[in-house]
Amino acid sequence: MSRFIVIVLDSFGVGAMNDCIEVRPQDIGSSTAGHIIEQNIEIQLPVLEKLGLMNALGYEIGKHHFSTTSNYGTSNLAHHGADSFLGHQEIMGTTPKVPLIQPFNQKIDIVEENLHKHGYKVRRVGDKGTEILVVNEYATVGDNLETDYGQVYNVTASLDLVSFEELKKIGYAVREVVEVSRVITFGGEQITLDDILAARKTKNNEIAGVDAPESGVYNHGYQVVHLGYGIEKNVQTPTILDKAGITVSFLGKIADIIQTDSKRLFPGVDSEYLFDCLISEIESIETGFIALNIQETDLAGHAEDVSRYSDRLELSDKRIGELLPLLNKGDILIVMADHGNDPTIGHSNHTRERVPLLIYSPGVQGRMIGERLTLADVGATVSEFFGVSSPQNGHSFLKNIINN
């Protein structure tokens, strides 16, 4: 048996979904890949273009041309909105529940009450209607300011004041009583509660939370867990593989947001480090499922920074080029995304876009898998590849790759 590798270039979409006009009009006209290339026409992405990036985009731009040998397709998003957590759950074969959209102050009373029930001391900070909670003088609870309003709550703490294991208990207490997509529970070292509160911000007199980068929480000793709404791991491809004794290896954000019994987990954000880990895993695993998330592209999208996004894409292109010669006949690599994050669209949130499915397998050329309805088709394909039971959702396209 061989290896199946998925690289998620976080947020690297190839064009707005048709339903944006109804569900996300702010994303109409978005095209993360297309607009980055148009604004930085000198960007160098030879490997991704050979794998079919422009084919998936659907048009050529200047010297950036279609590939005649690529195996490619695209996928729509079946999950509500354009969310990294839900997108990755979908990739792994889950049909995500539709979460509620509720700014934190719509739930602050019930969250505060539940924290009191769990024995925590809680106080409020801010003006009425845009308050956040301070828990035990080492953590805060409020809106996530980087995602769509009302979809995600953050529990943010100094890990100099509390252990990560204790911090997770606060996250679970919040998760018990809210129906939003995610409760992200995280902390860092060498920061104080004052640092966290100094980064408190409000937006549109509707949401309030801590600007995580500004707080310094990411800089030293960062640890995180993403607690999702209604996620059942037992019907996801990684757990099915775990139970079948097949090696699962997760790198980057995937290690934080997808549940697995595997011990081969490499969390982190730095792209160079993660590609180093990926190549090491490929060199050490003869059979198994390896999945990597490159988050720095998404962070550049949130910053609306075309130059930084381009830089991270060029790095990814170079490192993918290094791993291709390491793949054997029968191995499959898919380079894809989980949504868009168009840095030129006029807002800093994710964009609801189709994503590329760029497929490489030594000796296989010119295969097309069309436009898929759900990212879960990837998880279903992984399951069929390893001969295990199918996940909850998705239709395998394995036969499109390996059959004549």
C-alpha cells in the first residue's frame, strides 16, 4: 500500500461560489488565486501551475498558463459560510451541522452562569452590549475578531498563570452552552492579563473580543484547541483509519482541529518548519495518510496583504516541488484549500469560494475530476484508497485518478 498526502493551502480559493449572491453578497467577485496573480503578475508558481492551478482557476493570466498534463478539479463548500474549522471537518468526510450565528453578547449571560456553576470567578469588562468576560484573572472569553461575526468565540489566556489543561476546562464549559461553530481555546507564555486586555477591541458596536496577534499570545509557547459544534469523529476518515491500524499524520492547524488517536501530530504555524516536518514524514512512512495545513496564507489574507500572501505561495510552491520526487508510483498527493480569503475584495474575512483540487500521482497525467459538490469527496477518496469504510459524507473520485 502507498501514501495519500493532502496539503491544504489555507484560504487559497479559485472563485466565488454561485450561491454568494444569496448567502454572502460581500464575497461576490472574489477570487483569491486570480486576484493575487493579477496584482502580482511576476509571482513564480511553476509547480502549482504544472499541477493545474490555472486550469482550476479557469483562465490564464499573462505568462501564467494552463497545464496540458495536470490532474485537477475543483470543489464547492457544503458547509455553511467559509470557515476553516468546518472546512477541515468537511474535508475529513463529515457533514457539518449548521451552527448558529450569535455575537458573544447574545450568550454572555448563559456563559457567565455556566462558568459560575463550574466554580470560576468571573467579571465583565467593557460597555454594556460589547462586554467580554475575565475568568479567574488569567483568561478572557469573547468574540473572535478574525472570522465572520458571531461564528467563533475565543478563550484567551496567559499560560504563565494557568496550565493549558486547566484552560481547556474553561473552553469546555463555554462549549457546553453555545451553538456557534467553534470555541477556540488558546494561550501563550510571557504575556499578562493586562497584555490581553490591552488588545480588547469592539467592532460595529456588536462584537467584542481580544485581538490575538496584538496581545502577543502567539509569540511564545502558544497552545490551542478548537472545540467544534456537533462534530462526530467516529464517522470521519482519520478515526476510521485509526481503527484500521493505518498511520495518520497531521501537520499544522489540522493537528489542532481534527480529532485522531494518532501520536504523529506536528502543530505549528511556520511554513518552512511544517514543510520540513512533511518531508520527514514522507521519508519515514511507507503507508499512511498525511495531511498538512499551511496557515500563513490565510493569515496574509486576513491582513489583506497581497505581497505576504504571494511570498507564502512561492515558498509553498518551492517546497512542494521538493517533495514530488519523493513520491512513489501509487502515492497520491492533493493540493487544495478549505475556502477563500481574497486580500483584494475589500474586507478581511474569509470568502466563500470554490477551491482547487490539484492531484499528483507518479505516472498519471491528464485526469479530470470535475467540479465536486463537497470537500468531503476528498475524505471519501482517502478511505477508498486505503480500503476502509466510507466516512459520513462524500463520493470518492479515486477511479478518476487510477483507472484508464
